[in-house]
Amino acid sequence: LKRKVNNMIINAIFSPEFLNATLRATTPILFAALASAIASKSGVVNMALEGIMLFTALFGVIFSAAFHSAWLGLIATMAAGGLIGFLLAFFVLRLKTDEILAAIAINLIANGATILILLAVSGDRGISSSIHSIIIPRITLPVIKDIPFLGKVLSNQNVLTYISLIMVAVVHIFLYKTPLGLQIRAVGENKDAAESVGISSTKIRYISLTISGILASMGGYFLSGGYMTKFTTGMSAGRGFIALAAGAMGGNTPVGSFLVSLLFGAAQALSNILQLGTWSYELVQMLPYATTLIGLGIYSYTKMKKRQRLTGK
């Protein structure tokens, strides 16, 4: 029986359904990794991604139910995410709060506030069972769905999954082909030099953190309106922190962030499959986070060796 289960797991890993699940698990991480990349390019680390995703996962359920529309719910959720990003910028840039402490505060508040908001809105505890939200549907791609193997991987995904892939190209063009993207990178690389040519670093960072909040909110909305169909307490489950690692390991570039996010998405999908076997549940659940730690360790070691080669020490 044990051998049969192991063979079933191996077959599942090499199946197109596994790659399909990998893309689905990658989606929220990718949105947040792109959010991290934009903030980091302006010189500010947005460590509040976890809290923003958790807040907007709840807001997505509430707004889509209130408007009776998944798309209006998404727009309202993006506005809420942008507002949280703007508030983070206000605390950091105007009130001179330490950016890490401000982000930690948002993350901690999100854990308790989402429970209170859910209870106040619906009377539910822990899961939004009485809120009838409208989820964003999956779609099949007309031509691609007929391609052997590839059709099963790319077709029948949630619309937000396709949007996340498109956003990789959009964010790349934004950062490297537009005047505002150039200003964001200039401020992040040398704030004083940017200000000497008339660029307001404060304004640029406000914009960057607001855009970062909007992108992260799309990942949060996907969690409760695509990956699952309801909000549950703590459902972000560390994805915001994983996305920070993905952004850093990808050099805070859209393409690099996508590739590393795909790795972490595969680890998440693999952990789901391994639950079918005789592996310890706790060990399986630890896999995505262990992958993140190992990846960060390799990334840090590589950077250290590169720095040693450049300095000759």
C-alpha cells in the first residue's frame, strides 16, 4: 500500500495537473512579489505585504458580496489595498516611523482586525460562511486548451492567474520603459542625485507604496475569491513574507520575481500532494517555508561570495 501511494505521488508530480496547481499557488505570491519589487525599486521595503493581503482577502469577500459583482469587488479591494499602502507611506515618510516597525504594526493589526471586522459584518467567527461572495471564475483558452499536456497546464485557470502573468510584462514595461518607472529607480538608487534634478523622492515613494498596496491586494483577493471561495482567519499564511523573499531573490525585477515565485508555488503545490502519502502533516506543511529559508540561504551565500570577489577579501 505504501509503495502504491508513493507511486501515485510521483505520477501526480509529473502530471500536467501538478503544473496547473503550481500556477494557481504561484498567483498570490507573484502579485505580492511584484508589489515588493516596485516598493524596493523606490528604496523602501514593503514588509506589510502579509497584512495587506490578509486585509484585502477579507475585503474582497465583503465588497464582492455588497456589490453583487466580482469585478466591482476587485476594484474596491484594490482601492483598499492602495489606501493601506498610502497609509504605510504616510507613517514612514511623513511621521518618520521606522519602515520595518510600521510594517510589523500593520501585519499584527491585520491578524486581529480581520477577525473583528468579520464578526461585526456577518457575525461569523473564523470563516465567512454567511457572506455570499461572488468569486472570479476560471476560463478555458480556446486554442491552447486543445494542445496536449500544455492545454491542461495553462487552460482552466482563474482569470486573476492570467492577469498575474500579464502583470509581469506590465510591471517590467512600467519600471524600465516609462518616465515614472525611471524616476522610481532613480530615487531608489540615489535619492540625493534624483532630488538634485528636481525629482521629489517623497512623492515617488508615496506612489510606489500605493501601487505596491494595489498589487498586493490583488493577491489577497485571489486567496478568498479564486484559490478558495471564502475568507478564513490567517489565510495569507506567510505568503507575504514568501513574496518578499521571492522579490529579493529575483533581484526585485519582474521576471526574476516571477521565476522565484514559480519555485515557491511549486513547493506549495508539492506540499498539497505529499499530504496524500504517509508523510508527517507538520513536515509537509513546513515545506514551502523550508524552501524559502533554503532559497534565501543560497541567495545570501551567493551575494556574499560575489561581494568577496569584488572587494578581494
